[in-house]
Amino acid sequence: MLILECPCCGVMAEETELAPGGEAHLKRFGAGSSDEDFETYMFARKNPKGVHFERWRHAYGCGKWFLAARCTATLEVFGTYPAQTTEPPAELVEKIKAKRPDWKGWK
């Protein structure tokens, strides 16, 4: 079972307490954008085998959104951080690189 720590309330929550929100750090496009940009935003998502950054909501807890870095192949969780963050914290990136030297980065 996937267990993530909510950085907002500090609770270690099982995935049954959480709601997934898809890929993190997307550039959002809406009204006034080109059809191609909007289509990419709506439908084009990364689906890597390996390290992935995702949005999660502590649905049966504090109700707040947060971001998590985890491996989609092993379910290893590298860490969580607040949803208002525009990119993963440097210490989290270093932690991932230490465990996965061949990792290409988050972008």
C-alpha cells in the first residue's frame, strides 16, 4: 500500500485516505490559448516508469493538496512537499539523484 506524509498536517496517510490529482508541475492553458496548447494541457501526460511527480489531496484528513515524488515501478516514495511549490525542493531532487544516479531530472 502507498503511504504518503501530508506536508500540511504531518499525518502519514494510506492511499485510501488520499485522492490522486494527476501529474504535478503542469503549465496550465485555458481560455485564449491556442488549440494545440489547450489540447496538450488536457490530454498529454507523462506516464514514466520510474520517478514521477504527482498531485495528491488528503481527502479524509485536512483536505489540502500537496505534491509527491515517487517511483511508479516500485512505489518508493522519495518525499512530499506543499502544492504551492513551483518545482521540487532541491533537497528532494538530491535525495532522488543519490538513490537513482541515472535519473535525468524532473523536467
